[in-house]
Amino acid sequence: MANIVCSTQCNTWLDAHAMPTSCNSVDFGIPRMIILAAPDTVFSFASDHLVPSVAEFTTAGSDIFILNDIANGAKMPSEKQELSGADTPDNLPETISEITGISGNIVRFNLDVLNDLEKLNCYNRLKLWYVTNKGWCFGGLTGYTTNNYISDWIHEGFGNRSKIPIEFKWYKPFNQTTDAAQDDDYLNLTN
């Protein structure tokens, strides 16, 4: 991720980009796929990419676990922690950290997949990348370090299907930009 130099005495302003019109704006889409890895796994992804390429994820093989076809995928609103009042020099709120994440449901699973997900619970942290239904991959070269808790499957009564709710959150540093890349072939990745 590209580092942003930020200090209390900023000397340069942003290189402001024009706001896109409706014809050239980007709809990143909704989270559709999650790629997970153990927190201590070391990958040798190329540093000239913003995120690992499809070929690099394919080469990673058994070091990654892919959750396909996330239903009801959502990029969650950021949760900000702030200082305010007498804790800041001018009594105005000051954001000190931000947590963001994704959520959704796994609705296509069997006992083998359920058991694989339960085994993931031995890790309290994971590396995570996510891919949207438009083929955008987010997570940079190293993935987001995320909390891990895979819920047990639930069924909400007659007329509904079984599902496994998922929610992953991570700390979003203020000194880094969002690194992503688009390739429709991300949507074809499988375990």
C-alpha cells in the first residue's frame, strides 16, 4: 500500500483528481469471494502489483482458503474511535483509528466445508483479501490482518435455507491508501 506522508505541519496539498461523471465512475461491486491465509504464512507476491495476481493466488494453492459465492455480501461502514473535548487542543473531535470490514452469508456448503470452517477457528487472526462481484480484489500484497470467528451454521425457520453468517473486521491505517486491482479472472478462483 502506498504510504501517505502526514504530519501536523502539512507542507503540500493533495494532487486533486477530477470527480468522475456517471459515465466514468467505478462501481466496485459487493463482496462475493473471500481469500484467507494463516497469519504467519509468508508469500512472495510480486512487489510491482497492488494486489496478488490471479496466477499468484493460484500458485499459493493450499496456503490459501477461498470462500466463494458469498450471499448478501456487504462492505460495512467504518467504525471510528475519536478523541474529543478537552482531549484535543481545539475541543473538536479528532479521529485516531478506524475499523472496517465485510459481512455476508455462506449459503452453499456441505459438511466438509463446514468442518473446514470450524478448523479455521483455531486462528484468532487471519490474512484476508476479498473480491467483489465486479472482479475487484482488495487487500494489498499482504492482505488485511483480520479478526477470525466463523459462526456455526444457522437456520431461521421454514422457508429459509441454512447459512453460515460471516463477519471480518480489520484496522485501516490512516497512513496508507487502498490498493486494489480489477481482473474478471479473480471470480474463477477456487480451492
